[in-house]
Amino acid sequence: MRTTLRWLLSLVVLIGTVGTAGTATAAGQDSTAVDIKERVLAIPGMSLIEEKPYPGYRFFVLNYTQPVDHRRPGKGTFKQRLTLLHKDTSRPTVFYTSGYHVSPDPRRSEPTRIVDGNQVSLEYRYFSPSRPQPADWSKLDIWQAASDQHRLFTALKKVYDRKWIATGGSKGGMTATYYERFYPRDMDAVVAYVAPNDVVEKEDSAYDRFFATVGTAECRDRLNALQREALVRRAPLQKKYGDWAAAEGATFRTVGSLDKAYEAVVLDFVWAFWQYHGEQDCAGLPDATTATDDAVYEAIDTYSGWSFYTDQGLEPYTPYYYQAATELGSPSLRVDHLKGLTRYGYQPAHTFVPDDIPVRFKPWVMRDVDSWVRHNARRMLFVNGERDPWGAEPFRVDRGAKDSYVLTAPGANHGASIAGLAAPQREAATARLLEWAGVAPAAVRADAERAQPLARYDARLDKRDLRREPTLRP
């Protein structure tokens, strides 16, 4: 890692002789005479849903007409939702993807704040309302989604003609990586956060090693004991679950039964704890040996969520489970501490896809992406969390890659960020991103240790959209 860091820092200084691309005008002011809304809406297929005011920016919620099948564009279209956080066309633009729905409210990703740029955020195809009707699920794959991004970028590049950076966290980081794999000439750089890389679907021992070593033994034992207790007390706790489901009108047709949903939620517990929480929260967990039924039930609900494996909880995420069952893969863990208590084990992703949607797994897809990243990555930065379960199978870069890095934020979970990196790596990564975006100040070009975000922190705008998402969903 020291060698990688020295190389990273040396590159920042070496390339620091290159001039920056343009200077920003006053906040919110555009460098052209034509109003930015008119310029964007002049793009064929672009339509306005609404504009929301935000100080220093223009913020638009938009629809863009896309072909259902980019290989056969004449065979139907759908409207794909996106948002545009506009600062100035003289600034770089960050292309953000969550891999899921898009937030209709103004948000600024970490790279956008670092480079003080514009941000385009795209909803992933087939996540409602960006879903063709009727939905041909065979057209939901990573190439089609990357082609959505390519087509939108090609249209917007005529308006935003400075540097572009692709980014996203979790499945969004995967999405940014896949986009780079298929369209490597579009973006000037990629920053992928906490992006898992399941190269071989049936080989998940890395996850077992992670859970055997993460945190302290005391915390691991406390979590495992509570998870085990939830299965020991299956009968009384499942009655509470059934009573809740009846009161809420929750159903279990997709997963198959309340019993299967119950076990799935319980098995998510330890994973979800480490994904979104940490060692400091262990002390607040009930002691399995003395906890009441209510305390165990509430603890599982707090970290896993009893509602998720209902039909109502699963439906918004059918596109994700379809992709996990056809291309992305999904983890399966050994749970030796639950021996004799589980009836189903970790259920495969296709369990959570409605029976009327056919699935067929394509094992070569992730192998192709992994090989491409290892040998062909250019200006790609992967940021992972030391205590994030999804980081057990990360992307890696080999000698064929150029100006690309894999960094780990110490102690961080699924919310890992550049800001959370150790100081030398944080400064070097920030400096690289500023260079990639063409906006590195002279002081940073001379000394990477002076690198910091160009825009001030905004508590509302920079709020992370880290929704508490159960396991098996990055």
C-alpha cells in the first residue's frame, strides 16, 4: 500500500504541470446567454417534470426517452427519470448513479462537492417509474443500462462540454464500473464507492472469512447469539410476525411463505449490522440469554426489518433481484452457529423474483468485467470500507491498469468515503480527482497534501442517501 500511495502522490505532482480547464463564473450563473433550462429541454427526448429552487444551483427533475433495447431502438421506448443539479457549464460534471431509484430532491455526491461541479443523476432502468410497459425483463442487463448512460451522456455533452466523472456507491459503484467497461471513452475518470465484485457466483468463502474476523470476538459472539436466539424462539416470534403481517395486510407470495420470510430476515441480521452500523453499537444489543421475546424481536427488526421480504417490501426491488439472479450474483454464507436451526439457509436471489419472470444466470458476465478492470482500468478509483461485508469481494487493479487505485477507509462500513480515508490517502485521492476533473488549483498541483474539496459542506445538499437496505442488496 505504501508503494501505491507513493506512486499516487508522485503522479499528482508530475501531472500538476498541466493547466486546469476553465474557471467558474459566479455560483449559479451560466457562461452562455441561453437559459440552461432551454438548452437542456432542446435535447430531443428530454422533458421537464419539475424545477426546484436551491441556492447557488438550478435543480431539475427530468425525463429522457430511451429505447427499451439499444440494439433495436425501433422496438419501443420508455421514459427514464433523471435529475440535474446545475452549477455552470464551465464546471466539470459528475454522472451519479445509485443503481436503484433516483432521489427527486437536490443531492450532491462527494465527487461533485470535491470538484465543485454539476451533477447528473440517473435512475436505473426498470426501477419504477423508469420501467417500460409492458416490461420485457430480458432487456434488463448491465450492457443495456450502460447504454442508457452512454446515450444520455452523448446528448448532454453538447451542453456540458468540460470533464465528466462517473460515480456511485454500492450498486451505483458497480453501475459506474460497468459503464466504464462498455464505454471507456465517455468518462474522464470513475470513482466507485463500496462496489462488490462477485466474480464466481458459487465461491463465497471471502464472506465467511470476513465474518469470522470483523470487529472483536465479543461483538461477533453477541451478534451470533442473538441471531441464534431468534431461531430458537421461532414459534413465539413468528406468531408476532404473523400478527403484524395480518394487521398490515402483508403477503408472502414471492418468497413462498411467512416461515421463509422470517428466516430470511433473521439471516440478514449480522450482515445488516456490519453493513450499516459498527462495533460501537454492540453494547446496545440485548443479551440473548436474558432478553425477552419482545427485545429479540425488536432487535432483529431494527437491523434487518421484518417488512422487507413481504411482497410489498420486495416489489420495488424486483429489478435488483432479477439482476442478481441473472448477472450480478449474490452471496451465500456458512452459518455453522445456526446448525440445526435453519430450514432454508441463504436463499438464492431468484427466490425473491416473482415466478412469472424467467431468470437464467450468465456466469461469464462478471468474469468479463473483473478481467477488464484488472487489465484495462484507466483513471479509476475504488473506495471500500474496512468493516463493510460487501468489501469482502472487491474490485482489484493489476499491472495492466493505469492511474487506478483501490483504497480502504479504516473502520468504515458501507458508508465509506474519500473523506474517511487515512490522511495521506485522502489528500492524494482528492488531488487525483481534482486533476482528473481538470480543476486542481495551483497550490494542489504543487503540493497534493493541500488538496481538499472546492465546495463548502452543505448539510442538506451533502446528506448521504444511505437508506437502510437489508443484506443481499448492495
